[in-house]
Amino acid sequence: MKNYLILLVLGCLAISCSQNGNYDLQSIEDSDWFPFTPENSFEQGVIGMKDWLDAPAGKHGFLQMNDDNLRFEDGTGIKLWGTNICSKLPYSDKQTADDFTAMLSKFGMNAVRFHKFSWYAYDGDESTKFDQEKFNHFDYFQHKLKESGIYYGWSHIYGHRVQPGDSSKLLAYSEIRDLEYPWSHLNGSTASLVNFAADLQDLSIELTVDMLNHTNPYTGLRYADDPALAFVEFQNEDNIFWGAIEKSLEQAPTYRRLLCQQFSEWLIKKYQTQESLLLAWGEGVLPRNQSLTEKNIYPQPNHGLFSHEYEIALEQGRPMATHILDKIAFLYDTQLKFYRRFEQAIRDTGYRGVLVGSCWQAGSGISHLSNLHADYVVGMIDRHNYFGGDAGGHRLDTGKVKNNAMVRVPGSGLLSAGMQQVVDRPFSFSEWMSLVPNQWTAEAAPLIAVYGMGLQGWDASFSFATDIPRFSKLLESEKHGVYNATSPLHMGLYPALARMIYRSDIQEAPVLLTRNVHIPSLKKGKVSFTELVNQGYDEKSFTGTIPSEALAIGRFPIEFSEEYKEITLPDLTVFVDSTNSLVESNTGELRWKYGVDGHFTINTPSTKGIVGFCPEEPISLGDWKIRVNHQFAVVLITSLDKDKTLAETKNILITAVSRGRNTGMHYDITGDNLLTTGDPPLLLEPVNVEIEVPGNRFLFEPLDQDGRSTGRVRPVDSTININTAEDETIWYRLSRS
């Protein structure tokens, strides 16, 4: 069985994912690509989902963790399908709040993650108080979301920036104020150091408690008493294992001494004497200038080091060095102590909703699993991942393109983050996006909705990011560049995907194997499986005993067990057709064709579709048959009703998209280099589809670019022919006459 998994991995990865078939990747001049220039009307039209949202938010009580699901206090279950709204936007004017709320509800988003907004709300001199006028706008925004049935969560701290009024509270205010990070937005903040320094923790805790005790004048409720506040996150993308902490410690000697003192005291409790420590660690490990007496032993907090040591131990077939295991165990204990403090302070306000420690990985193996458990102890598991992009950073720029397609390798890219799912905790994917100028970005939202929220049973998703209450005029967004959730290749798919998620169209897979982790054994370096994480800034991928490719079949979560257990790999060969390069889900509803022509199909009673590089021959999905006369496309067929299947409903939504480009945007012939970025308007590649429908009494209507009726209704026989360029749309309504 292990050999099968390895062969599947090697077979998938041997494919050059940047191969682009027969596409003309140089120019779109004189083509039939059509401009996407909607009015951005908030009118519900055919696609609108306002009446799908269970308003007002909070009517069922506070959101709770119920084993591996999210449920409200009255037992009602929910999946959160939303987006991030960032930075200054929560403090916008009331009209902007109204517009955002109208857009979110139209496209079926029932949740918002408000992200890194505390920086912009500080009340002048102190970072633990907020500006009342700004926060009043935020109060209004959250009130409007609540009214519409949209839940919200706070990811308010991404490095707590210190202010002069904080100076008397800190051990060394100037050291924190002057800190410089590789990412300038964290300069002068408590990032990384907060995980062990109680004075820095106090700032974050005080700010959060003040916010929870604040009464929203529009709802009349303290936020601690408002069940529309679905979750509170302690900190964004931070943990004590984070590699950047070492650079911070070089600049902050007071805090470096504090960390060394804490580690030395931890070692004294374990070993009592220097002699016992040296005997356990071995000759030459402890630097000569470090000792328990001086309390200056440095724990080397860096997931890069710990990952390297883990991988070397695996290669050499030996245990990890004792000093490395001690350092990881100390850091884990210290992280957990911080999280427990934060948890207690929030619970003391009376808040009963879900908590999140952080959303950041910690390398491979022992440090990774230790960090995962710290998050597990205090709340929901939450993670981030990104895919694609270019060499230009956050803004669309010419140069090298990461032009791979996730559909060519099952379980790769964004989906691989699900390897961190835990059996008895909900799983949230609170930041993700396939980044332009990668040309296959339309695959991302269906992958997360179908395989993540569906097959894997994830509980929350927040794409990154929505910074305007309308579709973007370019492939990149106005404020967040390549991080663009308002592209028609993304948000345009939500009317179909949100319906699919809320109806639970995709069956959740049963657990095929639990990867058991026993914490006392983990601290000794003993775990029954391997787990390697390639962590390249925002983009992560996972390999190990169970490769991420297996996520196309079923569920393989972590279990934090009461005792050490070996794992027995199940026989998965029945789900793999290696001759035709197919992987089938163990529910039978999803099939993934891997390779250069990679794609997956959806075949459920209420939703059918194909995503990826489409075959020339028709694909049968039950009594529907789809033939896409185009290489790459997303075609989704879904019931428009809350409780009716495709066979029962009178109205069906068909969505069809392919690629998008700015006008004048050019790639080289390989597609791996962007030559020009282009200008408005945004152009969409046409999709030609033939759909054989069951029966012959249908009316067919192209909708406009705002999802409204055009009145251009025509009767159809058993075959529908779609040409999105002729109709200049991505949405169609099919009605039984």
C-alpha cells in the first residue's frame, strides 16, 4: 500500500505542470474574447442569494465547536463560506458598508473575516484603546452584516504595533518600536516576540478585551454578548517557531535575555544540574558561554532549523537530537501558556463563540505537529495557503509566472493545507487564493468548495481578499493586487458554489485513516508517520506517509490520541485507475483525471460539472452529458432551489468560465513569462459547451453580466449550445417549461 501511494505521487509529480497544451499564450488581439463590464448592480436577479442567508446572524445562539463541526447553541449546523475584508475598510463610511453587505449577500457569502484592522483604530497614543469615531463606522458595518445574516470574525492582530503611550508597560519599548522585519508592515510591532513575552501579550489581550466589552450602539450589545461574532483569532500568521523571530531577537536584546532565562529555568526543572544537561545533550552541543547558572541558554527558535534536523534524522534513520527536542518542547509549552492566558481573558468577558490560536505553520515534523496541537488546545484549526502568482510580489508585474495548474496533480496546491485537519476540531481555511498572472485561477474556488468544504468536510472558508463592493476592472484588485477575490473567475462562481455548499450537495467522505499523535511521545521525537512541509512564505505543500494526493479520495486527519499508536495504511488501489490516470473519491461523486489534461468532475443529484482541461469527448454525469469544445473551462450546473435536485427544480443555473486577461496583456509563447500587464477592460475567454439535458421541455436564457434576466428566452430540445462570447455572459438560466 505504501508503494502504491509513492507511485501515485511520483506519477503525478513527473508531469510538467507548466505545460499548456495547444494554447496561444502570447496574444489575444483579434480574438473573440469579450469584455466583462457589469453595472455591478445589487439587484438580486436570477443569481442572487440574499434569501439563502439565515437572518439575522446570531438567531441560533453562539457558534460552537461540536466535535469536527460548527454548530450553534441550539444545535443548528453551519458552514461559513465567506471572504476577508482588510485593513482600513471596516472604518469606511456607512454607504460603503451598505454596498459591501448588499454584494456579499447577493453572491451568497454568509461570513466575513475582518483582518488586520486594529492598526487603524488605535486611539492616538495607546495601542490598547480604539478611536471611537472610526469604531462607530465598524459598529455600523457589523450591525448591517448581522441584519443580513452574515457572520463576522475578528483577525484583528497581525503584529500589534506599539505606541508611545505603551512605553511604561513594556520591558524595552524602544526595542519593539525600532524593530524591522523583512515585511515592512510588521515594523515596530510585537510580532513573534509576543509568543513568550508577557508584557507584549498584555497589549494584545487588553485591546481584545476592550473591544469585546464595547457596546455596539446599533445592536445594543457588547460584542462579548453578540452571537453574530462567530470567532476571535488571537493573532494572524504568527507562532513561536516562526523563523523571523531570530532576526527580531537580534534587534531586541532585552527580550532575547528574557527568552534565554525562560528556557534555562525550563531546563533546570527538567535536569536540575549543568552536568545532567550536558550528559543528556552530548559533548560539544551547548556553547561554552551558555549555562544554567547564567540562565542564558538560547533555544534557537526557528522552524527552518527544526525541519532540517527532522529531515536529517529521517534520512539517517536515527532519533532527533535531544537538545533539538528540548527546544521544541520548551517552545511548545511557552506558546501554549500564552494561548491559555489569552483564552482565559476572552472567556472572562463572557464571550462564548469560537476561538482561534493562529493560522500559521511551523515547518515539518515535530515542530509542525507541536504547533498544530497548541492551536488545537484552544480552538478551531485554521490555516492559510496560496498558489500561483509571479516574481513581482503583491502587485501584478511583468516577469516570471508560476503558471502551474492544480488540477494536474490531485490534492496539490491550496487543497494540501487540509493535511492539517484534526478529527475532533472544525477546520477553517481563512486565507487562500490562486494568484494572477497564473492563467488557471478559475480552478481555485471550485477546488476549495468541492474537495475542501465538500469531500473533506471543512467548516469555514475565507478567500483573500475583497476590497471593493463590486467586480474588479482588472485581473488584479485595486488595493490588494494579485490577492483578488472580486475577479469574475472567482466571485463569479459563488452563486453556484455557495448553493452547492449550503445544500451539502457533496457528500463528506468518511475517515479512512487517522494519523495518530501522542504528545508525550512527540516530545521525545516519536511519531508513527512522516510529515514534510515545504513552506515557501505564503505557499505550502505537504508530503509524507500519506501524500496530499490522497485528499482526492477521502479523509486522513490527525488525531491527538491518549496513547501512542502505530498506523495501518488502508488499501486505496480500488479508487485509482492508473491506466486512465483517474482518482475517484470514496463517495463515488467526484473523479479526478490527473496529468497534462487534468480535470475533475462533479456528479451529485443537485450539482454537476467539470473543472480543468476538458477532454474532446462528452462526459456523462448521470442523465446529463457535457461536451466542452474548449481546452480549459469551469462548467457548473446547479439547482437554483434550496431543497430541490436538478431532477426536481424548475430553474437551473449554468455557469461557464475559462481564463481572463486585461486588454493588451501578453505572455511569451511558454506562458511562463508575462510581457505586459494590460489595461481595462477585463476580457474573458469564450467557452463553447454542448449540454445534453434529460427531457426536452426547457427554456434557455442567457443572463446579463449582473446575473439578471435578459428576456432572451428560447425553447431548446435535448441539447443546449452555449457560446459565452456571443452572449457576453458567464451565467445562464435553464427552466422547465
